[in-house]
Amino acid sequence: MLVLHHASSTRPAGIELQPLPRIDVLALFPEERAALLDALRSLSDAQWSNPTVCDAWTVKDIAQHLIADDLGRLSGGRDRFAAQRFDFTGDDSSTRHLLEFINRQNEAWVEATRRLSPRVIVDMLEWTGNQTQAYFESLDPNKMGLGVSWAGESESPNWFDLAREYTERWHHQAQIREGAGLPMLYESRLFAPVLDTFARALPHTFRDLDAPQGTCVVLRITGDAGGTWSILKNGGRWLLSPNAADSNAEAELDQDTAWRLFTRTISASEARKHARLTGNEALAAQVLQMVSIIA
């Protein structure tokens, strides 16, 4: 465990924290999928084969992967098909096994679907987009469902799981767009919920870092889609806090650097070149270890 020693905050023990607002992305899925389909339909044969930042995957491979994501949600969630389920407990060992499970499935699917034509891929994504939207709309947003593992949760309310699903779609579309040389989806209404969802990984990122009661760390993301998020050490735990006033450390990132860092598209050392860290540097630098995908 990493232990930090510095002057204790004057905040009282057991400070009452206001909950962060729910992230509602349900209405954004159709718009994000329509933008993806338009982008894919515009590609030349050469662009489909362009490399991406996603390991050895091409633009076409990532599009194929998105079909698998949709079919997995329908089979495992809507249809309760046992082969699509993984018992996640929330601990680090379970997280490693979940990652191995997902990686095996991803590689097998992409390899098997490389025989599909771009037209078939687009048609399938249009169909699975409509099917998943109907399924998502059937869910009670406050009912507990799949856990968001990178936030350390074995169960999460459906609204948070859907927000995580939205970030998955957004960042894979970003990888496709960058690989194909297309404009990014940086409109605030589509991008801001991605960053807000990613930021919910802050407490889990600091889980092994000890600090005095009342210690506050702030993440600030600049740009039209950015915002500010705080975590406060309270009652032996790190908690997200929208009402924390005085910070002990701050990490500031621009929105382009932020999403790339949190999806491991760039390393922490690369992100640090673009970051502004103030206050307790060790605390601020811990923000750069945040990962908001299963990786």
C-alpha cells in the first residue's frame, strides 16, 4: 500500500457528501450509432484496411468488434444466455480473469468475422443498434445490473452500466475515425457524458493509496466537453465529491489527452507531458494511473 504523509486537512471527520448526478445516455445511443454508420459508409476500400491505435486491429476489425459487443449485450443481458455470462466479484483477481475472458472472445470473434464484407458489417451494425436500443429502453435505470469493473463494482445500477456501454461505443468509434482520417465526435452533448463516466473511476484508482481524513484530489478536464471532479478521503474511503472545496492536489488535462489516457490509448508518461499537476504531486500523479476500460 502506498502511504502519503502530509499535513492533515481541517475538514471535519464524516463530512456529508452530495451524490453525483446520474448520467443518462439512453437518448444518445441512436445518434452515436447513426454517426458511426455514416462514417463507415463513407470509407473507401483502403480506409477499411487502415491501421488503428487498437493493437493490431484495422478500422474494419474494430467495426467487427462493435458487432460482437452488441450481440453480447443481447445474448447475455436480454436473453440471459449462460455462455455469455461471467461471474465478476469485484476483486483484482476477478478483474484479471474477466480481462482474459474478454480478450479470448474478442480475438476469436475478430478473426472469424474477417471474411465479412464492409457492407455486411454496416448492415449488421444497423440491425444490432436497433435491437440493443430496444433492450436498453426496457431496463429500469435504477435497478442493479452488470458491475462496472473498472470502478470496482461487482454490481452497478443500469444507468451506470449503460453509461459505460456508451463510452465503449464512443471510444471505439473515435479509434475508427482517427484511423480513417475522419473528424472526431467532440460535440459536447456526445463527448461530455463519456468524460463524466470515465471520471467515476477516480475512487477505485486511489483505493490502495492512504491519506489523512479530508484529503481532497481534483481532476480538471479542459475543453467544451470537460468538467471538474473531486474525490475526498472520508471514513477510510475515497469518495466522489461534487462539493469538496479546498484541494490538496489537482491534475488538469485537456479533453483529447484525457480520453486517450483513460482508455490506455496513450501511457501515463505520455499524458504527463500534457498535464498540469499542482499541490501534492504524488497525489496528483495518481490520477494519471486511472483506467476507465477493462484493460
